[in-house]
Amino acid sequence: MQIGMVGLGRMGANMTERLLRGGHQVVVYDRSAQAVQRVVAMGARGAASLEELASSLSGPRRAVWVMVPAGDPTDQTITTLAALLGKGDVVIDGGNTKYTDSLRHAQFLREHGVGFCDAGTSGGIWGLKEGYCLMVGGAAEDITYAEPVFRTLAPPDGYLHTGPAGSGHFAKMVHNGIEYGMLQAYAEGFAVLEKAPFTYDLGGLAHLWNHGSVVRSWLLELAELAFRDDPGLERIRGFVDDSGEGRWTVEAAIAEDVAAPVITASLFARFSSRDPDAFSAKVIAALRNQFGGHPVKTEALT
């Protein structure tokens, strides 16, 4: 099918490439003309503005995927698209938007006759090759219309209609809260091993644990890659940022009277990482770089 893609950062560009490989027609826009040209070279059609992107999409229904930072950039993009799209068209927000904002966006677009889907998207820089896990909220008719795109982006069984608008980003919020806790548990374990009275091959242990162990996971595979590349994580500072979704998960847990001590503690551990480096923080920084391409702060080696 034909779809517009707004935002060509790490995720948006890779998703566009995966859609092109899947036979879709993609019209793209980004504030960076160079980013547009890179994906035009892959077969996409470039647009110099949101107005040009909307006019380049043919009816009777049009779909636009928004992949820009959460907050004001997403608000502004959706506000502009509401004036450019018409009845039956669909906006899909695949960014890390807070679910309450998605509820607001859905209502705003509904008032303009435009459908809305919130697609919680996981997969990071590996999504191009492996596919993206998609948690999608929205009305059934909008989901059905955009489903060819969802199925191309996702691996087998990697896409789910989670419910009404807002449910996709709520599920992704909790997904990232769980991720915080898992990263922290691995980080603390490897920190204990690094200080042990024995000299361990941490990459070797990560590899071992992925064969029959109850703690095996993709994150451990990424830990193996990180330790093989830099066994002591000497080129990585232990500064770990937070995307906001861990905070929102803790806020939701408090509002729902749900005990979430692990996720809460892992969020506070990220705050602590902004103090002098700890090895556990370096592990988390390295893993986030492996699965999401999140930039790491490095130090010059002496």
C-alpha cells in the first residue's frame, strides 16, 4: 500500500527501508533534506514539506506514519496533518508518546474526521533485519486499513491490536518499564561478577547463559556482543538516560495502587548513574547502545 513517513531518524529510516523491501510505496518527509535523499536513493518518494507529502498520497484513504520525538514535535506534526488530511485518512504515531497524549491526539483527529492509531514500537536498530514488535491501539476499521504496513514491519506474531486508541502506547510504556528492570538485574549481576575473587570472561558467561539457562534472553545476546567488543567496558561511561517511559510506568503504578518496586528502583538507578561511573551503569549503557543504537558517552583512553 501507499504510506507517508514523517521523521527519518534511526527508526524512521529503517522502517521506511523495510516497507520498501516489502513492496510498499513510501512518501517521506524530514526536516533534513539529506535524510530525505538517503531514503529516496532506496526507492522512496521525497517531499519538501508536510503539505507536499499529503498531496503526494492518493485516495480514497491516506495513511501517514509519524516517527518524530514525543512531546511538542509530535503535537505540532499531528496538528499540521489534521488540516491536510481528510475523512477516512489515518495518522499512525509510532514514537514513544505518552498514552495520555495519544488519547488527546485521537480525540483531536476524530474532530477533523481523521483516524488515529498509536503504535508502540520496539526493536531499535535491529528492527530493519529482525522486524519490529508492534503494539497498536485504534479503531478496528483504521487498524484493518493499515494492517498491511503493520504486518510488513513486524516479524511473524510480532503485531497485536491491543484495543482502542491509547492502549498501544500504554502497553509500550509498561514494556519499557519491564525493560528497565531487566537491564538493571543483568547490570547488577555482571557488576558482582566483575568484582568477584575470580576472573570471569563476562562475554563467555553471557553466551553460556543463553544455552539452557532460565535467564536466557536477547538482552544477554547483546551483552555478549558488548563484552566481546569491549571486555571491561572501558570505552563506555556509565551515564544512563531515561526515555520517560519508565517514569510514566511508575506514575501509572502509583495511580493504580500497584506495587512495582523493581521498575521503580531501576528508574532511580538511572538517576544515580549520572553520578561517578559504576560498572553496572556501564552494562546498561552498553546494552542500550546494542539494541537501540542509543548514543553512549565515551572517555578517551590513556
